[in-house]
Amino acid sequence: MSGSPDDLPFFGDEEAPRPTPREGGIAARAMAARHQAPQQYLEGLNPEQRQAVETTEGPVLVLAGAGTGKTRVLTTRIAHILATGRAYPSQILAVTFTNKAAREMKARVGVFVGEAIEGMPWLGTFHSIGVKLLRRHAELAGLKSSFTILDTDDQIRLLKQLIQAQGLDDKRWPARQFAQMIDGWKNKGLGPSEIQEGDARAFANGKGRELYAAYQERLKTLNAVDFGDLLLHPIRIFRDHPDVLREYYRKFKYILVDEYQDTNTAQYMWLRLLAQRSKGSASSSREDSAYINICCVGDDDQSIYGWRGAEVDNILRFEKDFPGATVIRLERNYRSTAHILGAASHLIAHNEGRLGKTLFTDQPDPDEPKVKVHAAWDSEEEARAVGEEIEALQAKGHALNDMAILVRASFQMREFEDRFVTLGLNYRVIGGPRFYERQEIRDALAYFRVVAQNADDLAFERIVNVPKRGLGEAAVRQIHDVARIRGVPLLQAARDLAGTEEMKPKPRASLRNLVESFERWQGLLDRMPHTELAEQILEESGYTDMWKNDRSAEAPGRLDNLKELIRSMEEYESLRAFLEHVALVMDTDQNAALDAVSLMTLHSAKGLEFDTVFLPGWEEGLFPHQRALDEGGRSGLEEERRLAYVGVTRAKQNLHIWFTSNRRIYGLWQSTLPSRFLDELPEAHVDVVEDGSVYGGYGQSYGGQQPGRPNPYGRSRFDEPGEVFSSPYSTPGWQRAQRNRSEATARNWGTRSGHQVERVGYGEPDSGYGAGRGSVKGRTIEGEFVAKSVSDTPSAFKVGDRVFHLKFGNGNIAAIDGNKLTVDFDKAGQKRVLDGYVERV
DNA sequence: AAGAGGTCCGTTTTT
DNA sequence: CGGACCTCTT
């Protein structure tokens, strides 16, 4: 085979087909279990699930709708393959996207097969399997198998250096942006020489390709890879070394892929290489079949990651890619009520280009509540009303753990958090900044990385002057120069430099001290428990002291995190093992013991379920998001709709959808229109709720009316009731939404922009909400329109003008700032609004 | 080497 | 508006 440096027994001892499995091995136990209780694991599966489990041969696509038992099918299928002796655990390749999914699958396969999961060495994420492959064959990619894995942060710092080294202005050409471009290319499986000419020119005056190549070159020198490389390198290796690929043909008898709709082009290529037998290169035993036994499980209706490279097309194309494939639809839903399923199906049916599934349930219960659509005045009221509903449910004995609020954008969370803090309601935020991304954790890890792998220049650079030890910019540059000239890692260069007169005495002493420390720690690496060593490193480097001496509010928390870091290292065998884990696994488990409402984005909700789900913010511009519309056009809208579908199908019993009439965006109040998705819900399954007694509704007074809750709402915005609408569908906002659907209203665009021509012209995303609606090229059109309208109306308003606002009523202009007006409304108080939303009276 | 002040920007997120 | 990031200052 490949002749990798660490020639580990590549194919396990159960590799070669043998008449009987090793005694006591997993397969043996599984087979024994099968004899005792014949195919017990198949019981309880419905016919489609069972077919998906038992159709082991040839390509299979399982279209698994939300809540149809997808994971169960996957794990049972593995169990079935093992139990029937079709393959040994090491001959099954099972890939997932997230570590969480991989963990869950391991756990559930373990139930069937016994504890010894190490028998499934090829069950993991695309990336973790990529690492495994690459460590074996590193030299074929010009790397050593000890390569380090860079995270996004390292990647950006590296790119920034390269951009500057090219003499480019790194403000004009941000490294972050270039990192995204590189990610995009790598998602498509493209190396520097393969990218499109246009793409190559799009960055840094045509230097895109050159920079990309320089970056790859630099990574090679650093013996490092980024996440994209974990897929790309194996693809290259498979392509360029048919002998290596052949080993894997022989090895993997069954391939299983989870969440196939989320695969990007590179992942597709990777799978394809492993799954498709080119003529003549296949192993003799299966030469006649064109494809290996590949089973992809996914749901085209839940493809919500197009923006980060996922190709829904992969799943849509499956039958063409794998002729003769068996396609199995799982449509029997075990999660949600008939009303929720009805709503979800009707909504998603508005998408074109889907494979088509309709979820159904066997057990409709006449008492089930319909999906509820609520209207709120603004986001504050929305949060307040949702909070009350949650408290009411809690009072009825529902656990907070069974409830979730799913938002489109994370800024929406704030209002809910504020509200829950006031109410004293437990909540947990899922997603957001993660443990391993915190500054102190990354600093500590950088120390460990240098100790474990002293050529890790990026890590060295990160902490060379943290804590401050007088090694500023000048010193670092000096080290860099030496390293470059002599072609050695920074640590080595530092060691050399510390022994010369080239540096001023003070930094020199400091540098020598640091270098000696690293040498000392390296010497201890194999001599003491790694957790102790880690502690010692943080102590002796002065890192812990740095935070102890920091009197800022967050310092104690950071020290706690460092302790937590050390604690979490205990589970690993060695420092190296721990670092490998951290590089790939960025998530940490939440405190499951606490009973709390979950708060997260719709994206992070995929795969979860809750009895009660709240979906706030169903307004045009927010959901569907304006940017998805502007940049993604029709397919952008469809992805938003799939996101809505994902949200709806998270609910088991109760689903509450909310929209507000006003939302504050970038500090400005803006009128909002109900989301078009609301119109796409079937009336038969939806109740439009008028909870006027709970919240103000449209123009209703709500000052201190709530029993047992003394003035919880602050000021009353209205002194007298205004018009009360019978349902949100008859509100002005709703009606306006209907109008807007068919016609692009020039009124909105034309009058709201005032004096902001240059901002709009420069592409300022002021077009965000309300503008450009219904137009794929909103921004451009708006820009043209604005340019005209401004010359026509040099100044539309002046301070003191009496104006009318569709939502806030009458008021007087108190101040003008460009197109932003501060208006004292008679009833609604002082608000800042865009001039396009008011008219003079 | 911290802090004031200025500028820019503003979905979604894994590995 | 508010956060992140950067620069220039003391």
C-alpha cells in the first residue's frame, strides 16, 4: 500500500474475509445475538423502514422526512449488516456531518452490537475520517503524518500575513473574505490551478490564484492543513494513486451517509471516488457491479446549508448518479400532530424542484390544537407574550425542557433573553460562541500545541508575547526573518536568535527564557501526566498570573474556563490525543440537568424536537431574510422556505408562530409586513389567534390590566383604543403584504431613501428591511430609483412638520438626520423612523 | 500597553 | 443602535 511513515496495521486483523469472525469479536457477538433472537432488531420498524434496512445491496437513497425515524434506520441498517455477517465492523464506512450525529450513531449502534465501538473505526464525520486517511497517507500530499489542523482563526492570521507579504493593503483585501473564498473553492474541490479565471481575478487585483497557491505552499511548509484540506487531500490522493484507492475499494463493503442533502461538491467527489468502481480497477469479487453498496439518507426539504457550499443537487441527482438505485421514502411521521404536519407539507409544497414527499401520521387526535399564528405590535411584546405562554404551560405542568424558541437571526434572541431574565425563567442558548473559541482557551491550547509540536509556528506566534514579556513587533519580525532565512520553525529561530548578539539584551533574555521553558516542557511531555504538565505550563509561562492580575470583570470566568479545560483533558490519553480531539470537535455538552427553555436559531434546531415550539419573527425581510432574497433569488427563497419547514417540523404538539408589525433594525423602528410564508400555511390547520387580552394587539390599551402582575409592561403606548382588527389577516400590515405580493411598490422605495444616495450607491445594506421587496436585484433597482427621487425632492420634511405614520399614527417631527426622522408621536411616544414611512398631514 | 476615539458593519455555522 | 476592530494617543 502507500508506505506511510507510521505504517500502522492499516487494515485491522478482521480485514481479510474469513470463514468465521474472531471469537468474542463484535460481529461474532452480534451474530450470536441474532441466533438467539432472530432479527429482533427489525421489530417495530414500519415496512418502509424495514425495506431501507434490508436493502443492503446496491445504491440506496433513503428520503427520510422529518421525524420519520432516520437515525433508527441508519443504526438498524448497520446492525443488520453486522448481524447477518455481511461485513465486519471495520468494513463499514459511515459518515456524518457533526460530531454529535457521529456520537449518537455510535451510541445507538453500540446498543445492538455491544460496548466495543472501537470495532467501528470508520464511523465518524467527514472531517475526522479525512484526518484518519490523511495521517496514513500524509506523505502523498507532501505532509508529515504529524500535521496540525488549523482552525479558522489561524487560517485568517496566516492569510493576513500572506496578503501583506504581497504588498497588498489588508484593509482593502480582508483576509477574512479571502478565507471564505478559499473555503468556497475547497468546498467545490478546486485547488489553485483549477479555479475559474474570473474567481481568481476577483480578489486582490487578480492575485487570487497566486495567493491561494502561496497559502497552500505555506501550509505545506508549516506541515499544516485547514478544514477544507481534510477533504481535498484525500481526494487528490485517491485520484493520483489508484493503488491507494483500490485498498479502500476492497476495504469498504458498505458506505452509509447521513444528511446527504448537506454534502458539498468536495464531499460528493470523495464519496464518488470510493463508491464508483472505474472499470478494471475494481477488486475481482465485485467487478461486475458498478457501484459499491452505498446508502445515502437525507431530506431534500431540509437542505438549509446551501450558503456554505451544500449542493441540494447531490441528492436530487442521486438516481442519475447511481443508475438502478433503490429510492425509499420515509413519510410516516412519528413526531408531530396532523395539524403540524399539514402546515409543514402545505408550506413546503410551494417549493419547486423537490423530490416530493408528504408526511403523514397514523394517529390523528381530534383534540389536537391547530397551529397558532399570533400578531404582536413589536418584538418586545412578542417576547412578553411568548414568555407568558411559556409560564402558562409551565403552570400546567409542562417542562421547560420541552419548549423551544427558534429564531431566524441571533439578534432576535436578545429580546427573549431580556424578558426571561426579568421573569426569572430558565433558558439555555444553543449555539453561539463556543468553549474552544474563547480567547483564554485558544491561548492555552497554543502553548500546548507548541510543546506537542514545536514547528507549530502559528501557535508560537500567538503566545510569544502573551503574557507580555517585552517581545513586541520588532522582536517577532526578527524571529521571522531568521526563520525565513534559515528555513526553520519559529521556535528554532528564536532559540538561535537568543544565542546571538543580534537582539537587545532585554528581549533576548526574555526570549531565551521562553525557549528554555518550552524545551523543559517538551522534556516532560512523556514523563508526567499530561494534565499536570498542562497546569505547569500555564503556571510557569505566567499565563495564569496574567488573568489573576487582571481586574476586569471577565477575568475570574476565564480562570474558571482554564480549570475546566484542564479537567476536560483528563479524559484523553495524552496531550496529543487531546489536541487532535479539540481540533475536530469544537462542541461541548450542555447542562442537561437544568430545566430550561431552549433558545436557538432555526439552523441549529435541525434534528431536534420539542413538544412546544415558538417561531417568532415571521416577517418579510427577516424571514425570509432580505439578503437571502437579494443574493439567492428564487433558490434563496426556497432555502428560506425549507428553513421554515425545518422550524415547523420541530414541534410535536404545539406550534406558535409570531409576527410583529414593528421591529427595530440598527436602532431604527421600521414597519414590517407579515411573512409570505404565513400565507402559505393551510387555513384548515391554522388558527389565527387574537389574544388581545394578553397583549395590546393593534391599538388596544394594556396599562396594568394583568392580574397578579403589577404593571409588568412599563409605559402604556396608547391612551385610547384605536381600531381593533378582527384578525391579523385584516390588519393593515397584512393587507399591505397582499398588495406587495403582486406589485413592487415604488412608494416604499421612492420616498424612504431621502438623502442617502451615496450610501445606497456604495452598496450600503440599508436596503435591508422593507426595501427592494419582491425584487431579486433590489439594491440595484433601488439605487437607480433613489438617484432620481432625490433630485426631485431635495428635502421632504422639516422639524416641526406634522406627519402621519401607518403604525404610530400622528406626530410632530422633532429632529431630522438624513432620512431618519425623530418623531414625537401623539400616542406612541418618540420614535426614530425612516422618512419613507411617514407622510405630511 | 492600555485607553480613547473612529470606522465599519450588520443571516444562517461545522469541521 | 451597539459590537468588533483598528489607530492613534498618552
